[in-house]
Amino acid sequence: MPDSIITDTATRIFQDLCEAETVNKAEKGEWPKALWDALEESGLPLTWVSDAFAGAGAEIADGFAVLRVAGRFAAPVPLAETLLAGWLLAEARLTCPPGPMTIAPVHEDGNIIVGADGKLSGRARQVPAARYAEHIAVVARRGGEPVVALVATDFLAVAPGIGLSGETRDTVTFDGAEPVAVGAAPGLDPARLALLAAAARTQQMAGALERILEQSVQYSLDRSQFGRPIAKFQAVQQNLAALAGEVAAASAAADGASEAIAEHGIASDITAAQVAIAKIRVGDAAGTGAAIAHQVHGAMGFTYEHTLHHSTRRLWGWREEFGNETLWAERLGRMVAAAGGDELWPFVTRGS
């Protein structure tokens, strides 16, 4: 179970420093320094890193719980990416630097090489927050073996881009870059990184879904039509009940993936199946849930002034990152087929 002190700390920070205007300004290019400084002072961005490598030394469940809170507030900082970068560096036994970080590649087809001269070559697309990160933790290959390279962003070529979520998704060229440090990471590859990152995104999405449910219920109580709150209308009640069901299912699926990682590790087949299930179910809930929330809000929910879009745009964007529902459904299907018909029931129940 996650530590309530950690999640309470994260909640207080976001309540105080992650207001709607903070998110709007960040999407216009203003770095939320006060928010990031408070998170860093608390040690939350390095929750997954032991104190031996300059981290907070908390449990993996604590990091996922913090991401759930961050998703509720549509936090416009690379908290998930810094958590993932810290985990990568710790896997390679490299000390984590201070400041915001991100990861590369974010797609499994990424191919970044450490050459014989110790310099990098290759390019990574749609890297979250690369323009704001001080370092990037890179999964690369050196002589055919996987390594993790810590790269300062000062001299990297970064082509800016924006994702559907409204967050930065940049293209980074590593050609000629000299890493700050390189560590061996046997068995680590972009696919394993994508697995952990997908689980992180499902927690953020679950948090965003919780937020739009709260907003939708409150709006239905505040908005009156024909002399009474729209929450009194049966059609609205049915929509809200359907939304609540989607949120509950997404939360359970996201927690199932997180618990599998905590119990079985990132290389387990059980973990792979649970993450696949979570990404499929949470992604489906993201599409359905966002649609219902906008139906309840009507035209008001589509205005920039209303904060509903902070969550719904992220839900639409995050569901496509680190593999969408179709990709993970294909992977899950291959796992089931590989196990064979006699193993179908054990496969379905082994993670429960």
C-alpha cells in the first residue's frame, strides 16, 4: 500500500501551486517553477530512486500513487518522466542529478547508439518536456548491449512539438552528444521502459478520470434547467452513473498494473499481462468518460475558460502514448495464444 504521508504531501503541493491558471500558463510556454521547486524539495520526483543514488528511497507503489494525484490536477510538469528517468538511472547504478528529467526513446522503434568514441547517435520523437528537461535518461545500445546514458540537454538539438494533450512532445537529435555518464543495463530495452511508462500513464489517466467525474457531478448540481438542477433529470443521472462505472473500472485496472509491478517486477509475464489489460481498459474509459463528461457539461465544457479540457485533452493524448488500446490488445492476444488453450484459465486468473 502507498504511504499516505507521501500522497498527502503531493496533494497539498498541487492544491496550493497547481491552479487552473498554472496549467494555462504552462501550455503557453511558461515553466511552472514554483510548482516544480516544491515537488523537488519534497523529493517526490525521485520517489523510485534509493538514497544510494540521490533519491527518496520510497516504494514503487508510492510513485504510482503520486502520479494518480498529479493526473487529478493535470500537473504541467514532467513528474512521470522524471520518475521514469530516475528509475532508469538507478537500474544502471547511476546517480540522479537534480532538476526535471525526461526519457528517450518513448517509442519502441527508437534506435540510439553509443559509438566507439563514447558519443551518441540517433533521434527520438515525441519526447515529453525535452525543452524543459535538464537531463535525459536514454536507453541506448553500445556494442549491441543495452545501456542507460545520462545526457545533459544543453547542447542537444530539440525541435519543439505539441501533443494532443497540450503538453510538449519534442523531437531530440542526439548525434554527437557526449553523455554525462553511461551504465550497463542487462536485459533493459525500450520495450521494458514502455511497459513501466504505460503503467505510469494509466495512473495519470485514472486520476484525470476521477477529476472529470467530480466536475461533472458538481456541474450537474449547479446547472439548472426548467427550474431544477440538471442532476434531477434521469438522462443526466444515467450518464453520471455510466461515468462513475468507467472511473471505477479504470482505477481498478490501473491499480492492478501497479500492484503487479510492485509484486512481480517489470520483467514478469504476469506484469506484462496486467499492464496490457490496464492500458486497454483505462484507454477505453478515457474515451468513453471524456465523451460523457462533455455531454453533461454541454457547450460550457468546450470553452477554454472552463477547466474540463485540462483533463479531457490529456485523457485523449495519454491514451495514445506508450501504445494505445489496439497495440496492447494485440500483445495480450499473442500472450494468450502463446500460452495455449489449456492454460487460458490459469493465464486469466494468475494475476488475481
